[in-house]
Amino acid sequence: NKYKFPAVTEKEYQGAIDQHERMNRKWRIFKKPGGVAVRSETYYEIAGAKMQIENGDCTEEEPQWNDLGAVDYLGKANWHGHMAWKGKSKEEAMAGFVALGKKAKYNYSDNFFV
């Protein structure tokens, strides 16, 4: 990820996790060709930070096709979100998770159903 975020405490991170779980079903959905639905780019940046915190660097290849033989937009979005954090420490990803959660909430109508 190209951004530098201020350090956060474990308590701030846990608060952001709780908020993320409460808001998870409210993210806006955007249609892609073939009837696939994805969420905003910010959602995948946040999800990528969470994956980096929990699993470290992404080691998988970029997904190309889903089980139905169509372009895997959802898999690609998740993969790109995780790859954006490659090489970042757990602490850097935690700080990013918190900051991006605040950014998403600040731009509420762009990211969530109102």
C-alpha cells in the first residue's frame, strides 16, 4: 500500500474490527459484466489489510476464472486488496485497517447503503 498511516493501539484496532463486523452487510454493491457483484475499492483495501494481519504476505497467484468459467472479479478484487499490503508489517496493516475504516465511514454514501 502506498500510504503511511499513524500507529494504532491494540484497543483501537479491536474497535475497528468490531465496527467492520457491524458494517459488513451495509457495503454498497456494484454490478460487473456477467451479473457479478463487487464492493467498493475501499472495501477490498480494508479486507486486504485484514488478510495481511492474519496471514502475512499473499503467496497465491492472481485468480483468473471462477467455477462457472467467467472472469473472477471477486477473487481478483480480494487478491489485489491483499497484494497491496505485500511486504508490510502486521503493525502497518493494523494502522491501515483503522485509518481506511475511518475513511470509509467518512465517505459513507460512496461506500455504504444509506
